[in-house]
Amino acid sequence: MKGINVKSEIAPLKKVILHRPGRELLNLTPAKLEELLFDDIPFLKVAQQEHDAFAAALRGEGVEVVYLEDLMADVIGADEAVRDQFIAQWTREANIHTEMYTNILRDYLLENYADPKAMVEKTMEGVTLNELNVDRSNALVDLVSSATEMVVNPMPNLYFTRDPFANVGNGVMINRMYSVTRNRETIYGEYIYKYHPDFVGTPQYYSRYNAFHIEGGDVLNINEHTLAIGISQRTEPDAIDELAKVIFYDETSSIDTILAFDIPNSRAFMHLDTVFTQIDYDKFTIHPGIMGPLTVFEITPTGNGKIHATEIHDTLENILTKYVGQPVELIPCGGGDRIAAEREQWNDGSNTLCVRPGTVVVYERNDVTNAVLTDKGIRIIQIPSAELSRGRGGPRCMSMPAWREF
């Protein structure tokens, strides 16, 4: 199954891109948590077990699971010139600019990681000073630094594959992310969509080199004609304007409407998919805090590469009913109980991954919300999440659909 086909949040899922948490989590320390966007340090062994259960659940539903690290290994393993280009770019984007350390890092990777997948995983894991075995007396900064100082930071957020790129219709957005820490992750998407035989030639609707931030958790495929995008802590309205000017006028795209939802700028409302996700033809899970009047902007093309934005003041229910094309039911996280909602929203109770209409993957820990979904006739596939949830992302965050039947 080659190429991209994602024109819905609920159509039967056939192929998905995941990243199994790796040793990058072992390079999280309390001093690094804020910089690396974590609130706590997951226990890697258990996080991997939980993630394996997630992948197994998807395979059990007939979904082809492919891994980011394997796709990238295919790319650099097939062409030494591309591998060398990637190493140079990865080094540069890790903020290594001296000739000495550029050469040291290149030689270190080539000499110690002949296996392409091992090399990819090492670039994700990060590199400490003592791994490089350099003569520290050659530079004062090395002499005064701890041997465990990170020369290249890890990328612990990578298991949230939803954000660095977003598959839309038959194309892809390679995103420019909010933080420097996460923006480095998009390098893998750049190479995979440019060189991997399963994805080469995929139309690109947004570039990681654009000036404005946008993240995949803010992008929801309502249908083949409509995108919902959050104006959030991590997605700028300027980015939505730039995307609209491309996606409306690209002949490979059928999108002709973007709904830009202005959501609160807070950790709890980090992305649009922490606010609501579609779980059936007529049902959405929602964060209760988003109920009531919303500010939403409808963006449409006007011709000649231009766009027009109109402000809409209405309830989420009315807005979704109009664009979904039928009355919708909004199911609040925690069943409407304020304390349960706040607790379970913190653990992504509204962040579900729809496998097919009416069947969703959820974290088992959100038992109040899960019971409500079951009562509403939704089939839930529960996965363990004691450690995965420490990264503040749910099943939707941890997955990037590549193909949905439509």
C-alpha cells in the first residue's frame, strides 16, 4: 500500500505510522524536563510494553503498522549519498557548527553504527560527551563540561508521530513545530516523504522551512473537502493562511474549506485533538471546557491564489453538524463530572484514535470516560498507559494514519 489517502478521521484505518519509544527516554533527566517538554520521566521498559500492546491492538484490527525508524532506515540504507546528507543536516540542526565536532559526530556515527536502523535510533537517542572519546584538553568548554553532558539532545517526544507531519487527503504537511526541541523531529519526515519508495512523490502542502509554526495535533480531517485546524499554543494563524493558499490551489487536493478553531492557549488545550476527536459518523468526544460559544473562522478560496476568512460565532455542536452533514452528539470527557473530566483530560481522555466508525482506541486508565463511550454504543479498544501517558498524549497523538479507506 503506497502513497497517502487520509480524507477522514473515522474511515477504516489500513496503514499507520508509529514510533516505538526508544533510548531517547533514558536521556530525560529532571533538569531537562522543561526543555524537552515532559512533565515526568517514563519507565522505558514499561512504555515499550504498552506501546507494543498499542501496535498489537491495531494489527488485530487489520491495520498495517509501520515504524518511523524503519522507514528512515530504509532511506539511508539505500543510498550512501542520502545517508551522508542526512548526517550533515542532523548535525547542523543539533546546533553543532564547529568543524571539529561536525567531523567527530560524523565519524562517530559511521564507525559505530553501520546498521542503518541502529544509526537512525542513535540520532533519536542523543549523544553524550563521553561517548565521543575526544581529547577534552583541546577545548576549555570540553574540559569544564561533565562527561555526561549532552552534545546532541535526545528527541523523547518522537513517539507522538501525529505532530511532526500531517497526512491530509493524498498529500502531506511537513510541519514547522513550536519548539526547537521538537522541530528537529521533522527531519525524518522530510527524508521519508522525499526518498522512501512507499511515499516518494507525495504532494507537500506545507514545508518545515516555512516561517510559521503548525503541528499535526491541530489538524483534523473532517471529510474530503474540509479541514479543522486549531489556532493553539503551538499553531499560528499565519501558518493556517499559508497552508490554505497552497492546499486550495494544488490540483492534487480536494480541500476547499478550512475551519480554524481559536482554542485557549494552555497546556490542557495543547492541540485541537486534545479538545475533540471524531469517533463515529455523528459522535465526537470533547473536553467539557470547550462547550459554549466558540470563535471559529471559515477560510475558503476566492481565486487567483487568494483566500477569504469569515468569523463564525456558534456552538461546537452547530458548527460540526453543519460541516459533517448530519446532527452530531458531543460526548464530554469524564461524563460531565468536573473532577473526573479534569483528571481524565490530563491523561488524554478525549484523544482517541478511530479505527473505523464506532471503534476507537483509548487509554484504559480513563475508566469514567470509557464507560460513557460504551454506554453510547462505541466499541472501545483499551490499551495500558501508566507510562505512555506521562508524555501527555493519547492514542491519536501516538499515531499518524497513512491510509484510510474512503
